[in-house]
Amino acid sequence: MRLVRILSASTVLAAAIGSAHAGGFSRGTADTDILYEEGNFNMRAGAIIVVPTQKFKTGPGGTTSGGVVGTDYLGTYAIPSAAIKLKVSDNLSCAGTFTSAYGANSVYDAPYGLTGKLSEDFTVTEFGATCAVFFDLGKGRLSILGGGFVEKFDYSLSALPTLPGLGSAPLSVDLNSTATGWRAGVGYEIPEIAFRTQLMYRSGTKHNADGTGSLAGVIPLTTTGRGSLPQSVELKVQSGIAPGWLAFGSVKWTDWSVNETLDLSMSGVPVIGTIDSLNQYYWRDGWTVTGGIGHAFNDNVSGLVSLQWDRGVATGYDFRTDKWLLATGVGIKDPLGGELRLGGAVSYLTSAEITAADSNEFGASVDSGWAGIVSASYSVKW
């Protein structure tokens, strides 16, 4: 029936676009929704591209000219996603998933802050496995989900700091680490009316990274870094509301208050010995609220529109303030049994200022900005 067909075309696409530019460092979410889909063997792969822009209004110390003032600091990024599901039995399905769970990318037109940053980038790639056990209950079925994941953390920094006795010298740092975590959830669905509700928990992780660096392009450094990534809980609900129409929504809490600082230590510096640097965040917890409508236009084409609000996590140390996101998308079934999903969104980034007196970049501010988002994925089943 039509409501069942727009079930995945609407909610999965909206969830993917919404997570691509949510609060904190959030990017992709593991595609565990594939566990609910019909088929003995399912595959889905896709990518989301985010093009954000936000310009400096003032630089550190409140400067209004020169340096980074008037320049955009946000870099474009892509979020790959893939999932494979195997129906083991009528009551058990398992899936392997891949995505870029977290990340950040900044590029500065002039040295920024005490460390003289020129560019800073990190990505967290997640490889996961999740199973769902189903039980008939009333008019529908209950599901218990659980699994684990491995995170691969990669970080790079390019800077031009001014060091005592050494003057300005190019600095580069590369770090990497791995960490493990787990997820668990419970859901209930009534397929005949496309009703589903799910509560999913994802554990937090801690990374103790090590790597290499160089100073002035010739002096090797030994580098280490420490930081935490958050746990989260998400409640998702959807239901058919009329023939061919579906309403959906979600509320997600993310424990971003664990992200206080990213501590970097670089040893082997002549004269000085060790450089200790930290990125200051001291974030508060994040809340993301999404609502939308999906509609089946015919047996092969469905569409959606959704609106999302993300409460900013910044507390005066950086620019991660509130965001609004309006998304739309379409799902198209082909004669071969596959489905192409295309989506687009625009995100509004509110203005922000660093007001914490002990911040390394006190006085810097940015105007409101925008992000354009495009998404494409293709799925098949047997």
C-alpha cells in the first residue's frame, strides 16, 4: 500500500539530511532503519554534500579589519553512507553500516587565534553492526535492537604560531585513534498504517590519539591528543494520517557537554621542548527537533518536506549556535525494483560571538550564515 511505500522514502531521507548539519560535530547516522524494510537481502548506498558559509564579523580581541574579518571559515564536506541487511529469519535481521558520524572542517584566510590556525579538520568514520529481534504484539510487532560500532578518528592541523625564541614557524599535526561503542533500542510498528515508533541509544566514546607533526617543515614532532564524543538518545515517531500521507517527527538529545576541550601536546620543539594547545568548547547538551510530512503521488513516486530546529551548544567559546533546516526530497522506484532517493535542503546558521573572558579567541564573532545540502542514495532488495 502507498503508506508503506513512503515509509522509507520519507523518514530515512529526512533523517539523513537532518543529521548532516545538526548540532555540535554531528554529521551522519548509521542507517539502522534498513532493518525494518521488506526483503531478504537489502543494500543501500549514498552520499550527502554540505556547502556551508559563515563570515567573520570581528576577529579575536574585537578587531574589525584585517586578518579573518569578512572571510568565510567553513569548509565543504561530504558524508558517505552504506548499509547491508540480511534477513536471518522471520524474527531476526542484522545489518552492517558505514558512515561519517562526526566531523568539522575550518579553513582560515589568515592565522587565527593564539595558535595561528590556517586549517583544522577532523572526521570520525563509523563501522557498525546492529541486529533486530521482532515479536508479534497486538496488531503490530515489537522490535529489540542492539549492536556495536568501531570509530576511526582522524585529525589534521595546519598553523603558523609565533613561538618564543623561534618566531613564526609553520606547524602541521596529524593524529588518529580508534574507539568502540554500542547502541541499543526498542521499537513498535503497525505496517498496515505505516506506524512506527523507536527509541535508540548510542554510547559515547573517548579518544586518546597519537601521531606525527612537523615544525618549519623539517623538525619532526611527536603528537598526542585527547577528547570525548557524546552519547545520544533519539525518539522517532511516524504514522499514516490519510491515504497516501504520512507524518513523522523526532527528538534527539546529545550529550555534548562532555566536549570541554580538545587537548593537543607536541613534543620535540627546539628550545621550548613541548607545546601544549587546546581547543576550548565547554558545550552544553544539544537538542534536535524534526517534523515533516510525506506523500505518495503514485505507486512509484513519493516526496517529503521537513523542518528541523537544532539548539546550539555554544556557551561563549565558539560559534555553534542555533540552526534551522528546511528539507525536501523525492523517492523514485524503478522497473528493476530499486529506489533512487534525491534530497535537498537549506540550513540557516544564527550569528554568534565568543564572549567567554578566558577564551583564546575572545571578541571574535560571525554573522548569520547558510548551508546548502544535496543528497542522493540508491537501494535494492532481493
